[in-house]
Amino acid sequence: MSLKGTLGKLTAAAVMAATVSIGVAEAREFTIASWGGEYQKGQRDIFFAPYAKSKGMKFLEDTYLGGWAQFQAMQETKNIPWDVVQVETAEMARGCEEGLFLQLDWSKIGPKANYVPGAATECGVGVVIVSVVIAYNDTLIGADKPKTLEDFFNVKKWPGKRGLRDDPKHKLEFALMADGVPVGDVYKVLSTPAGVDRAFAKLDEVKSSLQFWKAGAQAPEWLASGDVVMSTAYNGRVSSAQKSGRNLKMVWDRNTVYLDSWVILKGSPHVEAAYGYMKYYSDPKLQAEYSMNVLPYGPSVMDAVQHIPAKVTETLPAGKNVEGAFVTGSAEGIAFWIDNLDALTERWNAWKGQ
Amino acid sequence: MRRRGGFALRRSPGHAALCWGGFGISASSRHAQTTDPSVLAGKLARGDRARKLTALSLIAPLFLLLVCVFGVPILAVLYYSVDNPLVSRILPQTTAAMAEWDGQALPGEAAFEAFAADAKHAYKAKTIARAALRLNYEIAGFRSMTMKAARRIKRLTGPSIKEDLIALDKRWGDIAYWRAIKDASASYTPRYLLAAVDLKMTWDQGLVQAEENRRIYLAYLTETFWISAVVVFLCVVIGYPIAYLIATSKPANQRILFILILIPFWTSLLVRTAAWVVLLQNQGMINGFLIWLGITDQPFEMIFNRFGVYVAMVHILLPFMVLPLYSVMKSISTDYMRAAASLGARPFSAFLSIYLPQTIPGLGAGCLLVFVISLGFYITPALVGGRSDQMVASLIAEFALGTANWGMAAALAVVVLVCVAAIYPIYHRFAGGDRMNLN
């Protein structure tokens, strides 16, 4: 027990030390963890700093790198270095189930009906909507432009490499939709072994043309340089490339929609401040300002769109762009991926190398 | 040298005397022959002890540092690769009830009741999800099946919990799931280590290969070792002449050449990798130049394939080959080669029989450094490789950071560690570890 305890603590401490200052849980200020970079800088200017100022309090920031490692370290060491953190749906569901995140008292935040569907949940308050779209280089594509999801798989009409994120999650769904499965039936098909085979068979059609990306910045670079003819890409990355003069275009047909959420860590010494913060973050005007002026992601509260010009909304994962989209983060989708992630990641890696 | 001496000193004083030169047993025994043995021996022994203590206290900080930064993490990794605490901790009654179960027939009512009690308690304590995820490693889908049972368990009224559970989900009547619980409830498990070499333990057939479409780890390991070996080979082919050139140049030129080697060495790995993307991509500078020259009209595919991986890795690792080689070559007197020539050796045979053997220690150190560092690469192959050029470190990173399956991450690391440990003696024999120069 002692060897085990010590090793566990030491390892967990090593993981924590990389990202977090240790041992100040009681004394520390209200701490917000988000995704870093330009993204977090925009959040600081529009949300963090004004909120702290309005309450006359100080705040600290940290970076969350995605994945579960940092949360597992918190579970092992019982050390909670953050009060609120922005997580993806899968982590939100897992943390809620494992009791790491607080079950929210919605009376302290606001009516759930104000939020876009799926953004007001047991443990999470929606932050932002991010879409993965199909993007292409308008200068290099030729006269015929891709318009649908199916066109991504049409190597006859658009020969050349295709960029795809290196990860089975939501790529199998993508393949099934291109194979004619309606958006609403994707998990019904995918939860059978035949459905998984069907998804891989569809991907086989373009396998020799696939070029896998890991970092979000790679896709627009490859498109700009002509290394790939089309690629899936985060809408925000494509917009940034457009702003810097790249002639990239997006296909919104059945785009894959992701929703990030704020969660409160159980054991936080600043629960009330965290609730206040979540309420503040749900202000439609501020969210609209973020979408227009910082990064072109979609707001999580319905009314925000009213503060955004229609012309701009057309370029965001909002309004009609998300109607008919494939929304990740449904209960069945989350359950499917927690159950099958390991097995399907192994199969994906085996398939990739064959 | 100091590190070796330190360890040797702790193991055997006799060997320490060799390593630590003048102070040691050899010194005291020499004096002991000329004067009264009993008094002097005592004094000398005291002196020896004091010197040894001084020596030990001098190396103590280094030794502690090594224990902390190498010893503990490696032990932790070894431990995590077999550690299996979750199920027995979260489902203790089930674990106890199944301790004597032989796995031949579906367990009786008692085991189901124990599971129901555990699940009810763990659901309230919110620990059930972790146990369920651990069970899911055994059989995909076991997680949601467990969660569903845990959510409904309060409403199952009996009289038979066994029948109720099976009515809820018929898989509870499948012996495979109970065998999985039994496997997962042991305190230590070989499953991660076996999985890391594409094997698994089954109840019916013993040790078997994993399902075909999940058999990936050996392939990744082989590929990783192969890529590393090719990188070492290329580094030797390119690095040896460069080191020779530097070692035999005039001091002024030497400095310039060194700067050329070291500036890339000091540049961030990501920057260098990104630079290769700019150079090698289809519309990149090299292809642009080749097309402009009219050598080709279609761009060569030089990146996002194995070629790109080799180019970027060799570029990054070349200094690790050149520097040890240079340090050996600079100490080789040019007289040897002249002597060989004056005795009638042709340049090539003089090189083979006179020069090359003297550089083996540096060559060995360079190869070992490059090889071991190559094994841990994953960012570079991810950025410049194609779909079949990924290395095992990328899987380890995904398990460690993404899904937080630390057992699997640790097991893969252990397999890599064992392979390196197995290669080392071969290398040692070939290169002669005593002469190896890591400076």
C-alpha cells in the first residue's frame, strides 16, 4: 500500500507539476482554465477581466490541454487546482459521471431555455460551438465546387489528397453519413458490428488519398499550399486563413458540431464566484462580441445571434449552418464512444497502417 | 565516469579502488607492509572511511537526483503496467464473492447480490463509472451495461437479483462478462503487458493473439525500431564525413563548421520540422525549383511519407552523431595514417584497418544516442509522416494524455524499455562499452 500510494502520488504530482501550481488549493484565487493562445486571450478581454472587476476580485488563469490526464491526476491526488474549466462534451460527461464536476444548480445561472439545444446540462454550461467543415482552396479546385459531404468521397471528380483528422471519433459517423445514413440514424447503424464495417468500407474508398492531420492548423496550411484538394477543418481555422488572404471556402453540409462547456470542479473553494462567472459568460451581447471580433465560433446562448449581422452569421456555426448538422455530444454518441473508443482506436490504427 | 565510480563504490570496495585511483584499499595496503600493522591499519581505516564518506557526500546530491528523475519514474512506470486497483477497490464484495469461483459456470445468486450491493453503494459514491470503464477494457460495451445496471439497481426488487439483472440486459447471463469481472478484480494484471505485444489471456484457450483488427502494437514497435535503425544508418553515412571534416580542418574553419552544426541543434524541434514542411511540400521551395528547372513537371512527393520522416529526423539527430564522433576523431593522431601509408597501405585499407577502429567508441556512442532518441519521436512523424509512418511514442502519448489509460501507456513504455535493454548488451559487445565516449 505504501509503495503504491507513494508511486501513485509521485506520478500524479509529476503530471500536475507540469501544468499546475501545487498546494495552494485553499489560499489561491478564483482560477479559470481554458484552451490557451489567441482563444483564451479573447476570453480574458471580454469575459474574465470584466467579470473579476465587476466583483472586485482577482483571478488566475491556467491552460487545459484536452484529454483526461489532468483530471485523472486530480482524482488521484485529491488536489483541485482550478475552479472552472472549459471541457469538451466527452470529458464533461465523464467528469459528471465520476463525480469530479459539480452538479449544477441552474437557478443560480439562468433559464435553460436560453441556451442552444444541448448547451444546458447536468454539469455543464455551454461555452461555444465549433464546427468541423469540409474546406477547399477555391483557386485550385477548378470550375466545379464541392457542395456536399458525398463530394469529399468523390475522387473521380476531384482527384487528389484529402485531409482528415487522425482519430476515429466522429470520422466513422462522417463516413456513414456520406454512405447515405441519415444524420439521426448514425448511432443506430454504428452500434452494430456491420455498421462499423460499413464505415471503414466507405473510408476505404478514399484511403489511398487520405492524409491525416493532428493539429488544427495543418488543414488550412495544406489547402493553401495545394498539398490536399479538400480537407476537414475547424471553421475558425479556415476563417483565420481567409482573413490572412487565403482563398479557402467551406462546405457546411452536415458539418460536425462540437459544443464546449464550462464545468465547476467539485471541491472548489469559489463555487459562488463560479456560478456568477457562468451567468456572466451567458450574456448574449458579450458572446456576440466574441464571435464577431475574436474567433468565429458560434455562441451558446440563443439570443446572441440577434446581435450579429446576418452576413456574419452565414460564416459562423450558428443559425442555418447548424440546422441539419451532425451534433456530437448526444447521450447515445457519448455512450458509444466511451464504450468503444479503445477498441475502435486500435482498429483505426491497424486500418491506417495496412 | 563519476557516476559509474559512484555506483561501483557502493557495490564493491575492491572495484572502487580501481576507479577512484589513489585513495582506496590499494593505497592502505602498500603502507601497511612497512610499519606496525595494527596501529597504522586502524588510522588508515579511519582515514579511508572519512575519505569515502567525503566522496559519498559529494556524489550524494547527484545520486539523489538520479534516483528522483530516473529511478522513481521508471519504477512507477513498471508498477503502473501491472497495477490493477480499481475493480477490487470499488466492487469489494463482488471481488470477495468471486474469489473462489472457478469460471466454469455462471456464478450463483450470491455473486449477483454482492454485485448489486457494490453497485448501489458505488453509484451513490459516484465511483462506479471508474470501475465500469476498467471493465470496458476487458469487453467493449461493458461500461454502459454496468452503468445501466447501477442506475436501475435500486429498483430491482427480487426475489432473485440474478434474474432481474439478466432481464434488464441478457448479457448479465453471459459467462464471458463474469470472467471479465474476475480478471479485472485481481490486484495485479498482466493484461496491459500482454496487450502491448498483441496477446491476450483467455479462459478457454489460454494465451492467444489479439483479434486481427486490434493487432497493432507489434507492428508499431517493429516500425518504430526500423525507422530508428534507418535513421541511425543515415546519420552514420552523413555524420561520419562531416565529423572527419571538422576534426581535420584548421581551427578557424572548425569554428564555422561547428556553428553550422550547432545552430540547428539549438533551434526548436517544431520550428525545424515546420521548416521541412515549407521546403518539401508539393508547392514547396524544392519542388518549385525542380519544376522551374524543367527537371519535372509534376511535383515529387517528398513529405507526408516515409521520406519526409527520414529527412526531418536525420536533420534533427545529426548533431548527436557528429559530436561524439568529432570528440574521438580529434584525438586521433594523423601520424597513424601516415605510418600506414608509408608501410604501403592504400588509403581505403588504411582507413578500414587503422582509422575506423579508433573511431568505434565515438561511433558507438553516436549510434546509441541517435537510436534511443529516435525511439521516442512522435511529433515529427506526426507532422511530416504519412498514415503508416507513426511511431509507438504517439500511441503512448495518446494513452497517457488522451484517454488516461495509464496501464496501457506504462505497458508500452515497458516493452520499449525491455527492447532497448535487450539491444544494449549486443551493442556493448560490438562497440566495447568500456571504450565508449559519451563526452
